[in-house]
Amino acid sequence: MRAKWLAAFAGVLFAGDLLFWHHSIDAVGAGLATVLGNLQVVFVAVAAWLLFGERPTPRTLLALPIILFGVVLIGGLIGGQGAYGADPQLGVLLGVMTALSYGGYLMLIRQAGRGRTAEPVEIGTASTAVVTLLVGLGLGRIDLVPSLPSHGWLLLLGITAQSAGYLLITFSLPRLPAVVTSIILLAQPVMSVILAMLLVAEKPSLGQLAGVGLLVGGIALATVPLRGLRRRALPATP
């Protein structure tokens, strides 16, 4: 029963992740909002330290100020003139809340999923649907009547990025070294910025792009195992 309650609360946090993220997109753009959401990597490491005694590595601690400075640049708090987004500061705040919510979801679903696989995800998904429905009705910003092209794009998103994407990730993870997986997954926030610039004409400022570089670089410093990189860089001995 405890695992079911954990999964249900995880679904509440995942609903927060989705809601904060979509409002962050309105404030600072799709590319930058997606980059900020990847802060969950660091938040999970800190939470695991505080809650479960899983002490972070020195590299993780070193990466924190780099990442935070990147967030400051993305929010336009330094050299903010020309920063992209209707409200970059609000977008950063919502992006951080996105990462916190998703980090909490991962921590709880990890606990709820011990010895189980599908059940926690099913319960969490149902919980997410209920919470988002209630919030949407409360804000008066939900329309359940199907319409095109909006719902067509949502259907395409569900088939591609969600269903096919997660299936491909699940298929590839056991077949790749951990270091390769870490590097490839870091391409996701970078590609989100590039695609947002190409597809929806978003134009982050130079300061914000520098912040993206610092944030992604800090996450790489905290998560990519350097020993694995060194081993792969060395030529094989005959």
C-alpha cells in the first residue's frame, strides 16, 4: 500500500513538472525551458545526498556553481538586455520548479518501483491525469473538445517523442556503455535550443546561449564518468 501512495504522489509531482514546464515555455521559450528542466539531474543528486546519504562526488559539487551561473545568464539577470522571452526571470523560476518537480517524481517512483515495473507507472500516470484535469478546470484553461490541428499535434507528440522515444531509449540503454549513454542524453537539451531556433524562430541572446553552454557543461561535469572517457580514448594494446 505504501508503494501505491508513493506512486500516486509521484504522479502529482509529475503533473507539476508538466504544468510548470509548459508555462515556462510561454515565458522563456521552448528551447531554454527544456534546458532548465534538465537541472533535475543535479537536484536528484543533492536530494539523494540529503535523504539517503548518497554523498555526491567532488565533481558534482564543483559543477553546482557553474550550473547556477548558467541559470543566471539564461534568466537575463546579467546582461539581460535583449534576452529572449516574454519574461525570462519568470521562465527561469518556472524552469527550476519544473526540474524540482521532475526530480521529486524520479526519487519517489524509484522507491515505489522496487520489485515492480508497470504498476507504479500506471498509478502515477492516473494521478497525473487527475491533477492536471483539476488544475485545468480550476484555471479555466482546458478544452476537452477535440480540435484540429491542436489535438493532431498532441497525438503526433504522443506517438513519436513519448511512445517511440521511450521505446528507443529503453532498447538502446542495455546496449551502450554508460559513458556513451550519458553523452548522448546530454545532446537533448542542446538540440532543443537548436530546433527551437530553426523551427519556431526563437532567438536567445548571446548571454543566454552562454548560459546554456555553462548549464550543459556543468551537468556533463557532474554526470559523465571521466574514467570511462579516458579508457575509451586510449588505444587498445596489442
